[in-house]
Amino acid sequence: MNDIVLSPKAAVEATPEEVNWPLKNIELAGLRWPASENSGDSCPILMLHGWLDNSLTFAHLAPALPRGREVYAIDMAGHGHSGHRPDGQSYLLMDYVADLAELIEHYFDHAPGHKVDLIGHSLGGIVCVLYAAAFPEHVRNLVMIDSLGPISRPPEDTIPKLRQAIRKRMTGSGKSVVYPDPQTAAKAREGGLSPLSPEAALTLIPRNMKAVDGGFVWRTDPRLRHPSIMMLEESQVLASLRKVSTRTLFIRAENGLLSHRKGWEPRLKAIPRMETVTVPGGHHCHFDGDIEPVSHAIREFISHDV
């Protein structure tokens, strides 16, 4: 299960290389699409996936980006082939931001001006926007796909949610489901909060699985499904977004998870240099179905550094 498994469409587009980045406390893994021509623009593109996904969510998008650019997709901690947090720890949002900061500091310091272009989907977009707010000197362009800042909770929910999260940490996760093959697991993944087509699920799922006696289980850390022990309040989210000075593109999916959210107008106004593009499709508009509207919007945006 260590081989990169792509759908026939993705395999024709490009075959990425495996990459590993040892950090101080964890090792991250990911995929690299080398530059295939000399464009004069050597600013690398880093992409972060959504919750419970992995770097193969960019299997179709990465080859559609400018061919003169190095493109990297990162498995975030607990996902794909990356390491898991140590026992006793959970998956705090800010720890993902710290991982990204360490990765860029140690492995992309050779980039022109020590800058990268960031593309994040869902949770990955949240991590990217928080990093851009904290380290604007290292981000040239920021793209968020169906993502517009962290999920927030009202202050009065802090203690009830804290209790729930601690109790779940103490009880732990249930027994892992053993699937006879990745295809069966992919079938299960087709439904859920953000449904996927059979082709998309078959592309994504193998990187999230490992072989065991009797079949396959999720490689993904089950603690990723535990309730968050700490979340921001909405005023903190808005204050964070206002600190983003980077050129930013928000790609809103017509049928995405944010399409029917109410009361998000302040977030749309919070980032000073943000453009918004609406594209057809659902939450995985960059991966499932016709991705040309997304890839076109990103190519146009990151090719005009003003």
C-alpha cells in the first residue's frame, strides 16, 4: 500500500514523486510534481488537503497548474503517509499551522525571497490562511478552496465542548473496521458530509489505508475524529483574517459546504486583498468532476503577482 495509486485519468496527467520531510517532532510526507519547463518563476506551490483527505486530493489539479513551477502536496499530520501525533496529544488546529511553519522554514528557505504560493482546501485552507496571517513575509499568493477561516464556537460552548473532548480522549476510539480491499473502503467513502464520485474515492482512499491480516484498515489516525478540545470565537477569527496582507483568492463552490452558510459577510470583508470566484461543483470542486473552472481561476491568479 505504499505505491501511489491514481485513477486512469490522473495517471495520464502526471505521476508525482513521494517526498518526506522530517520535522522536530513528526515526519510529514507528500507528493511532488517537478517543473517540466523553465518559466522563469521558481516560487514553489504548496498545497494542503482537507480533513480526512490526503495529498492525492490534488491529483488532478497539480498537473493543471503552470508547468514551470514545482508543486508539492502535503499529507498533514495524522493523514496519508505522514506521522501521527504522540500518545496523549490531539490534533489542535494551531499545531498544523506550526507544522507548516517549520516545513517552510527548513525545506523551502531556498525559494526566491523565501516565499511560497499556498493552496488549501477546506481544513488545509484554514491552516494556510492562519499561516499567512502569522507569517505574511513567506507567502506570495494564497488560495482557499471552499474554505474561509476556522470554524468558531460561541464562548458559552467552551466548557461543555471541553468536557466532551476530554471524555472522548479518555475513552478512546473504537475498534478499526477491516475492509477486504480498498475498493470496498472507497465505496464507503463515497457518501458522508462531502460525497465523492466512485472515481474520486478510488483515487483518494488507497493513500489513507494500510494492509493488515484479513484486509485493510484506515491509516488515518482515528483521533482526527475526536471533538476539538479548543476552538476560536468568531471575533478571534475575524481578527486573524484582518491580519492577512497577502493577495488572496477565495474559490466558492456553488454546492460546497459554505454555499448555504449565513452570517459570513464579515469574513468576506475581513481580508483586505481578497478576490472571490464562484465555480460549479461541490466541496471537492478541485478534485471531483470538471476541475477546469478551479484550475483556470488559480492559474490566472498565481500568474499575476501584483
